[in-house]
Amino acid sequence: MTETEPLLVMENITKTFPGVLALQDASLRVGSAEVHALIGQNGAGKSTMIKVLTGAYRKDHGSIRLAGKEVEFHSPGAAQRGGISTIYQEVNLVGFRSVAENIFLGREPRRGPLIDGRRMHTESRQLLARFDIHVDVTEPLGAQSIAVQQMVAIARAVSFQSRLVIMDEPTSSLDEREVETLFGVIRQLKQDGVSVIFVSHRLDELYAVCDRVTIMRDGRTVDERDMREISKLELVARMLGKEIGELRRQGETAFAQTQATSDELLLDARGLQTGPALRNAHVNVRPGEIVGLAGLLGSGRTETARALFGADELQGGEIHLNGRPVHLHAPADAIGHGIGFCSEDRKTEGIIPHMSVRENLTLALLPALSRAGIVDAARQAEIVDRFIARLGIKTSGPDQKIRELSGGNQQKVLLARWLCLNPKLLILDEPTRGIDVGAKGEIQALLSELAQGGLGVLMISSELEELAEGASRVFVLRDGHTVAELPRAELSQDAIMQVMAHGEGASVASVASQGGAHA
């Protein structure tokens, strides 16, 4: 490879699946020691392009050159041995194995015929310290938070000392501090001569760390530009295939302002406690509201959602629905009271990957669709077709495996799973995490429409802009406590960040004592 030749050149890549043209003459060029953004809507072909490069899929046509040599890897393992490491959005490590074992999985250091555990643990600690992660590396990976698992996956990939590292939505589970740490590692990799392909839907991240960008749409490469030469609005316009003026008219968010359709509280939860991570949380929701739940990683957001869904048993506190106390000992109790819950971890707690769209969509509805153990297939089909059309789920048909859908369409199926039960309250943990701008807008617009119809929505989001623009009110948690309730008139990203950082903002004493009557 000459000094001027790119490290990676993919040209005229075509890949078809039964009935689907996933890639059509797509291209990707990544320079040596370059951080290169790869962006596009869900379904644009980014993941397929990466899987063709790393040997998970075989291309139908085209060429791939790495360091000046023609290559075609027949498996991800072969790509890894060839100098390419990949970090996927959904952590694909082994939860019951230790943190250290996951980092060195398949290449454990040995002393003679035995694994050298001491060396493995020492090197794991040193590697994780680069990411400012200090955990017990002998504990099971599954006992760690999603964010720590993601950092372990990143550390594992970096440890291979590859020429090219692919990061697919690496920041989707990380807080602001962890993102900055990751960016520091990426810049260090660049200084060391390593190239990075960076896939992210967060535009600010692209401008913070990337040199150039390749934009894909409908399986094609539609643009390749220097990041300094393209504005955010033009970037989005190229992704969506729209004119900039049209985007300006539509605005940057699809959220419509919502307000309560009743003064009565649909949900009133006070003093929730489930353990050290959740010690004194208060939150309330009225019909027709989208109420935000904000906080840094470890603040107790997800623990609050799980407590309200009966997934974690309460050790203290009260939950009232429509003014009546309820005791939720299991998710089935919450479902019976009209509560739905979409988890942040779409892969392990949401979809059932090897089942169809139809089976995933109607999973919670099966008891109502069955008689004597026999599912009413005609009624099931009618419901599935209706929600596929209503939510605009892009699928070849209801019998397509859900794992074959894009992240945004998987999320729509999970939303449909609860909507077909006609819930009163929908709890959403990071509903737009890792999905593209178009799908994100569709989901935001759907939530606004549902709220306007009287549904109560409690939404956790790490994107403060999303909460500031779309929520009726926002509760902020810090160290397992609700520290503020911000009404619509006081909502802004700066206001939320101030409370998250310092615990300063609207008093929550009245939230616990008055059930949020001041909101």
C-alpha cells in the first residue's frame, strides 16, 4: 500500500436477499489513520456493508481491497485475523463469563497448557483503565450495566491491535463522560495509525470525532464528503433524499406539544425504593402527557421504569393508578392494569430474534387471542396487518424474522406489541436509541398522536433535546432520588443539565406530598 492509497476500498458492492436488493453498487473508501463516518437511515445498507466487509455475508458482486490487496473474508473471525475488529451496537459477548474472560475470549494467555488467569486479570484491568472503567474483572459480564458491557466490547476490539476498527453505534448506551473517554481512545487510535469506521445517528458526535463521511440511502452510496464541507442540515437532507428547504419547514423534531387531557393523575408514584440504585423516586403522569425522565447513567431512571412495571419488587414507596393504590408484584400485574413497557435493551429484553414479526407483535396479546390453547389466526392476522400499516413497519411480510428488520422497524414492532393491548400508560426506556433520523421522527410523531388521544407516556431519554422539545414535564433523578420536576415553561437542555449535574431546580417536596398538583 502506498502512502496515498486508502486503507480500505470497497467498490460496486451488490448484495441481494430473497426479494430484497440490500446493496446496489455501493462504495466505501477509508483512508489510513482516518476516522470515517458511515451514516444513513435504518435500512440504508450500512450494516449490510459492514457484514460484507467482515465476512458475515458474501457479496454478490464488487471488490474489496485492504491495504492495497484484494480480500474476501469468509467469516468475522477471518476478518479479525486479517486486521479488522468490529464493535456492534448490541453487545454480543457472553454474559455468564467474567469481564476478563470476555475481553480475551478465544485468545486467553497461557502458561503451558493452562490459562494464565493472573495475567489475564491484570491486562484486563490495564486495558479497561484506558476507558476509565474500574470494575471487578472476575465478576460475570452480565452483572454489569449495559454501558459497562459496551465499554468492555470496545476494549476487547481495541485490544486486537487491528488496522481497522469498526464501531457500530458505540455510544448508544454511554453517558456524556464515557463518550468523551471513548473519543479520547479513538483519537489515540488515529495517532497510532489505526483507522476507524464510526457509525452513529448522533450528528454532534460525527462532527466531534470524524474526518470524512460516507452517506448511504436505499442500498446505495449517495455522497462522500469531508466533515468540514457539509452542514448538519445538508447531511440529514442527503440521508433522507430531501431538499434542505423542505427539512427546514418540517423542523428538527417531529414532536408536537402535548398537554394533559384530564387534571386527574393516571399514575402517581411516590418514594419508590428497590435497592441502592433507587432510593426515593417520585413521578406522576396524567392522561395525554408525555412525561420525561432524565438523569445521568446510574441515576435510577431504568430502575424506576422497572419498578413501575413490576419487574423489580418494591422495598418501599407507593404506586397509585387512577387514584387507587396498586401492588405490582410482576409484569403480568402491570399489564393487567393497562401498563406497557419497552425496555432499553431491545435485543435481550425486547425482540425474540428468531420469531416472526407476527409472533413478536402479538406476544403480549396471545392470552386474549387464544381459546383452549388455540390461537385465532384470522384475528391475529387482522391485528398484525393493521398495526404494520398504522406504524409504517417496513417488512417483506408478517412472517419475516424480526432480526432481519432494521433497528427502527424492530422498535416499531415493540411499540405495536403494547399498543394492540390498548394500554393506559406506556413506559419507554430510550425509545429512539440507535435508530435513524427518519425512523426517530416517525416514532416521535406517533407518540405525540397517541398522547393527544389520551395515552399517558413516561419516556426515558439520554437525548436532552428530545425531552426539552417533546415532553410536557420532566422529572430529573440523581443518585436514586428525584431531585426536580421541571414544568413545560421551564424546560430546556440547559435547565435539565443543571439539575442533573448539581441537583438544583424545582423543589420536589410538593411532588411527594401533593401528587404533583403544581405541574
